[in-house]
Amino acid sequence: MTWLPGLPDGKTDWDRLTALCPEATSALSDVVAAAWRDTDPALLELARLRIAKLLGHTAELARPGMHVGDVAPSAAKLADLEVWPTSPLFSARERACLTLVEQFVVDANGVTDTQVADVTEHLGATGCCAFVEAVSVLETFQRACLTLGVEEVPR
């Protein structure tokens, strides 16, 4: 984090930012944790990595998925994430969610009723709401980290 002068000492960029703005970073951490709790972690891991790729967030792409545990997407699926629309490794459920993720990141106002209906078909209304909120949180978190130059964050 080179552009914020005078940050307090800390082991990571996140620790230093937390020392500067404890309430804001705590609130953001809490919302991110809730997103992982309320959404299928394997599906959200695909979303997290797709968001990182679309935003050019190389530090996030390099970070292991700490929240997915035993349900992590396969290495083959992760390798095919850039070509998910044509890869046979992705289910209709994953395709519906990734379609929404991409549109959300590029232009959230452009998310269509059809895209939401497709996600709802696979996740139900409550699941769709939780997924959209989680995607919004992950995108916000990644954009904040990119803007502030934070490369090391807790997981």
C-alpha cells in the first residue's frame, strides 16, 4: 500500500489499514464473512475468481480459496473458468450464476429479469437473493482492495 503515507505498522496491508480505520474494516470483514456463510461456498468461489479475473485483481486470483474446504471446485474446473460458457465441466446451475456474475461486474444495471430467473430456478428465491448479495459484497471488497492497493487480506 504505497500511496497511503504514514500507515501504522502491521504484518499485512490489511492489518495496517485496519489500524487506521478499525470500524470500517471490521464492518467490511463482517459482511464478507456473512456472504460466505449464506451462500454455497463452491459456487461463491467460482464467482470470487471470476470477479477477480474481470477486475484484473491478480492478488485475489493468486489467493487460495480458504472458505471452500472440502467442496472446492476441481482444479480442472478452475483451469476452465475463463472458458466456462463452452466448457463441459460447468453445470447449468454454475452457468446461470456465472452469467449473472459477469453482467453484474460489467454493469449491474444491465442484469436482466431472465438472468435472475435462471439463477432463481437453480437456487430458489432465497438462494438467489443471498447469491446476488454475496456477489455484490465480493465485488465491493475486491474493488476496495484494488483502489487502496491492499494485496494481503485475511481469509
